[in-house]
Amino acid sequence: MANFTMVTEFLLLSSPDGWNMSFLYFTVYPLMYVGALLGNLLIITITTADHTLHTPMYFFLRNLSILDMCFVSITVPNTCVNYLTGNRVISVAGCASQIFLVIFCAYVEIMFLSIMAWDRYVAICQPLQYPIIMNPQFCVRMTLSSLLSGLMYAGVHTGNTFRLSFCQSNVVHQFFCDVPSLLRLSCSDITSNMVLLFVSTIIVGGGSFGIIIMSYIHIFSTVLKVPNKAPGKAFSTCIPHILVVSIFLSSSIGVYLRPSANSDTLQHMLLSAVYTMVPPFLNPLIYSLRNKQVKDAVRRVIQRQLFSRK
């Protein structure tokens, strides 16, 4: 039998050979992280404090903001600290936890985005049935279903990855632990892992994207049929949402569906940074700066605070 050493810890790769990533780790990543935290915290505060925003749409938006704060906190702070201190070591348990949390947050993120697109479809295309369909019980059930199915989805992929044997190299070609990078280090047969990864990504990503696109197609066709109604508002809200979903899905699919042994390290790391950081950073901008209701609510909350101090 060939000699090999079982892996007891992993070493994260801060940057590919020949590339200096200091600019990203000291400026871009921290700025995006702080921006994502502040933007999502603002949405959570406003949608909680202002009673006019206690609607299904803003219920899911608040949950999405909480999720985004968790999502961006899983990888960015640890990555920046590791790069600053030079400590690249992560335990097997820590690596498994990171994989589980990243997959869980990514899954629930796309579920929430799909539900929010469906919510807009019902509000615009079936306004009379909106209170009946999007009732509080339905909203809570959809949220719990997304969270519970996300736990199962993440658990299956994490368990299926760590049932493999890892030997020889322990260098993870990524700034955080993810499934494709670990599959490159395995000395076991990874065929079933690749099939599961491919099928589940296509079903979840493709199904969610199909729901979102079909919802917006119906929204656009309904708005265009209404006489004397400018479609600009619907387009200005829906198109940025579609762009964020497209960026999220294309980057995550690019990471998880490319053959891991042949993937370019730098491209793999940049695509991973996009799907873990860009949606949490852009979502608050789309739903606050471009949303008159949210801006009015911010104004009301600030005025209330000022008057209460007087």
C-alpha cells in the first residue's frame, strides 16, 4: 500500500502564487463587510421600528438582512485576520463548520430571494388575493421551511464531504473552506460527491432562478397592460433584484460546477468572494436607497427619535 499521512488540519491559501492580494484584504473586503453590516442593520432597524413596513415583503426583507449579516460574517473577518496575522491553520472541525454555514446561508439566501419575487408577483398580479395568500402564517411557514430545508441541505453536503479521506496535501486553495476545494485534496473516489453537487446545484439554483424570472415576466406583462401606468417603477426595482440574483447564482454555480481539479485558483477565489460578499452588500442598496417607502420610514424614525429627545 502507498504511504500517506491523514490530514488533521488544513491550511487556507491567502493568495495564489505570484499574486499580492493585500489590496483586497485591507481595503475592498473590510469596506464591503462594514457596508454590508451597516446597510443590513439599517434595514432591520427600520423595518422593525416603523409599523407601516410590517408587511410580508418587509418581513422577508428583514429576515434576508439578518441572514446577510451572518453570511458575510462567516468568511470575511476570519480571512482578513488570518491574512494580517499570517495564521493560515484551520482545524477539521472549523473547516466543516465553515462549509456547513456557507452552504446553509447560500441556500436560504436564494430561497428568500425567490419568495420575495413571488411576493411581488402576488402583490401586482393578484392584488385582491394578496392578503389571503401572503398571510402571516404563510410567511412564517415559508421562513421556517427555508431554514429547516437549508439545515438538511447543508448537512447532507457537509457530511458527504467529510466522509472522504484526505491525505498528502492539506493546503485548501481558497480563502475559506468550501466543498470544491476539499474535493481536490481527497484521496477517495469523489464521483458521487460531484454528481450530488451537480444535481443539487442545478435543482436549487435553476429552480429558484426559474421562479424569479417567471414572477418578473408576469409582473412586467401585467404592468405593461395597465393603461396610463408607467412601468418605470416596476423596472427600477425588479431589474436590480434580477441582477443581484444573476450575479449570486452565476458566481456560485461557477464555483460549484466547475471540475475542481482543473479550476483556476485565482478565478475560483474571486468567484467565491463575489457570491459570499456582493449580495449582502448590494441588497440593502437596492431595497433602501431605491425604495421610497424605506426612505420615508427612515425619515419618520429619525424625526420620532429627535422629538422624543426634546
